Amino acid sequence: MDIPLDDLMRFLTPLLPYLLRAGERAAEEAGRRLAGEALDLIDRIGLYVLREEVEKVLRALPA
């Protein structure tokens, strides 16, 4: 079942604005999710570093 390229282009051309908007929305959503995950990771790293610093200070305190 070969579809001629001309027929395919005639079919897809009117749909291009909708397809482009859908692609933009998908990219925006992916960016939001990635940013949220990155912020969570930064928070976890920050908490880990903070905990390490607190432990160093506590070890330095006289018993």
C-alpha cells in the first residue's frame, strides 16, 4: 500500500498548524516536568550537603 507523496502532503498540509501547536505543548509539558524533577534533585543534593556539614560541625564539638 504505497501512498503517493503528493497525496500525503495534500492531506497533512491543512493539519500542520495543529500538529505544530501539539508539538509545542508537548515540549512545554516536558520542560515543566524536567524542571520540577531537576528542582527536586537540587533540593535532595542540598539537604545531603547540609547534613554532611552539620555532621562535620558536630564531630568537631568537644564531647
